[in-house]
Amino acid sequence: MQSHSEFQGPPPGCPAHADGQRTPLHGPEFAAAPEAFYEALRQHGPSAPVELAPGVEAELVTDYAAALHVLQNPDTFARDSRRWRALNEGRVPLDSPVLPMMMYRPNCLFSDGADHMRLRQSVTASLGRVDTHRLSRHVDRVAAYLISQFSSRGRVDLVADYAQLLPLLVFNDLFGCPAEIGDRLVFGISGIFDGVDAEKANEVLTEALLELVALKRRSPGEDITSWLMEHPSALSDEEMVHQLVTLIAAGTEPTQNIIASALRLLLTDEKYVGDQSAAGLLVDDAINDVLWNSPPIANYGVHYPVQDMELGGAKLPAGEPVVISFAAANTDPNLSTGRQMLSKRAHLAWGAGPHACPAKDPALLVSVLAIEKLLNTLPDIDLALPAESLTWRPGPFHRALEVLPARFTPVRPERRASAAPVTGGRATENASGQDGKEVQRGKWWSSFLSWWKV
């Protein structure tokens, strides 16, 4: 990485940073080369003015020490987005694509103080009751099911057909979703993340979760939804829905990006390709590599200064969004070049402080098991195009591959699906399975349940 003194200017597509100009973190230019943008932004100091979407301004923290300072000082930097001055003053487009990720919800992500502690405790206590052996068995089943849908083809998009679907189906089980509610939950959360009719997707997701909450009120089970209800925090139905939305988002989007990005390394990076002497350790190392150098949630952790202040010389007005660049902080030139060897826990991929991701442990377990299952089942799998041809999904918050095409020797599926197989991933409205039947988009959960009963 270049030092500050060596840097000659902003990268292509990054505006020259004259006073008043903000660097856009949306569009294909940023998605293609975020590291160059971060290096340009570092010329401002610990933080820099950016645009998250047209008309949505924020300050992006790129310095590791400054990021820790913001994350660990909730009395100074609040998370409640009802403090967002520009939104309150009508200066943020109400149809902005980043609004669903930033607007206030009554959950632990957007709360502070006693409210945050109450909501956070309900989440951590419920996640703490997850049986890791049960979770491991379910990941194995879901992975086997998904692999069975493409294993006889000899080709697959590991993003759409595997990494995106697996965590969604795993969390359906953790939430105790019956087939029909689970199908709508998968449809809803997929649409919100991909922007495929996001308004309709949000409506479907909310209705599905309200039905799930009503079902568990009547008939609780051994699942996270029921455990949240049983917690002494006595969550209302509205709080239940928003806590579940947070858990789905925290448990699925980062996990799918870890799986896809780690597989990219394992299939293309010379540090990993061809070395089968310690396959399990290689998976752990690849995931650690991703968490340090290409964190799945690259920029988020939105905070709001409670009063006008300075951060490293930059003036931060009260109520202006301050976004943490986990990706830029992890690659801060001020950190030791041996940072990955010193500690696997020093990176900021999971955040830090009181709002650190509560779903870290299940997300890591799911990622490791999903990757190992795929590589053990299809040992000769290889990337189907040059690594430099891969592209990334535009967006200010995530670091996510668009596709990861792979090829392998076709094999017989482990188990024949009793229902028409589901392929094609999130963006496919209808997909043809191995028997030629079409499956409507969003029927993944019921199809898995039918497959597992055989």
C-alpha cells in the first residue's frame, strides 16, 4: 500500500477533494476499487466527507484508532437515528436506497443507554441458547440440499446458488419458521438486500414476521423467536419484529459475503490453491483474511454526535451521520503489517464496543461448515473464469461479489429432492431444476423441508 507521501491523487472516478466536495461511495467505480478510494479519503485525516447515496451525506472514519474511539464512546456518539438532522429537516430523499439501512427501528442496533441494554440482553441471551451441535447438523443438511440442486450440472454460481441461500435457510430453522412463513421471510429479506422491488419485499417480510410472532405467542418452541418472547425484557410485538429483522440481517448478509469471498480466495489465491495439507486450517485462514482485508460489511456502524465536536481536526456537527469504515480501518497504514499474525480478533469486521455484532459466533460457525462441506463434496471445484474478471455489487455498506462461477466434475446428488429443485439464487423469478420443472422465486424453504423428509 502506498504511503501518504507517495499518493499522487484520487483514483479514477473519485472527485478531486476540493472544499465542499464529497466522495461518492455508490456506483460501480467504488465497488470496483474501494481500496483506492479509502487511500484517497485518508488524505483528509482520520475521517472524510462522503456521499452514501445521492443526497445522503456522511463523515466516513477511515482511521483504526479513530474508529475505536467512536465505537467505544456511546455517550458521545449515539446510534439512535432519530438524531439524524438532515432527515429531520427533510433534506434526505425518502426513496433513498440507503434509508432502510439507516432509519430508526425499535431494536438494539438503533438504541442507546438503558433501552439498548434491555434490547441487547434479549438478543444475546436468545443467541446464547442456540445448541451448536444442532446448528452444525442443520448447516450440513442445508449445504447438502443446495449442493444436490447443482451437483449433477458440473457448474454453479457459488453466490446465487449457495452462499446467498445457505444462511437464509439456516436462520429459518433457528427462528422456527414453518414452510409458508419461511418462504416469505426469504423472499422479503432477499428483496431488501438486492433492491428487487424493495418496498414490496419489506411489506412481505414484515407481514411474515408478524405472523411468526403471533404463531409463537400461541405455540412457543425451541427456537430464537420463542426465546426472545420468554426473555424478562418483555418485548412487544413491534419490538419482536424489529429484533428479528436485525438478527436476520446480521446473520445472513455478512455470512453470505464471508462464504463467497473466502471461497474466492481458496479457489484463486496462491496461498491456498493446491495446498491440501491442512484443509481445515486453510478455511480458517481464508476467513480471517476476508475479515481483515475485505470485511463483509465494509462501511456501517452509523453514529450521530450528540453535540458539535471535532475528530482528528474534522468538525462533526451534531446529528450528522458518522459511518465507520471497517474496511479502511482494518487496512490503516498505521497498523503493523503483521497485524493478521498478531491477533485474529483485533480486526473491526464485527465492530467493537457495546454494539459489536451479537451474531458473530453463529455466523463464523455457519461460514466454516458451509465452505468445508462444499470443498469436501466437490473436491475438484475450480473458478470458471479469470479471477480478475469478477465483479462486486455496488453499494456503500457491503463488500459482496456479484457472481462466483465455478465448475467441477458432475456427481450424483446425495439425496433426490422430492420437490422441484430450486436454482438460480435471489434474482431469479423462476428457475428450471434438474427435472425441468419451474419453481417460483421464494420457495426455497418449503422445497428444503420437502427434500429433507425423503
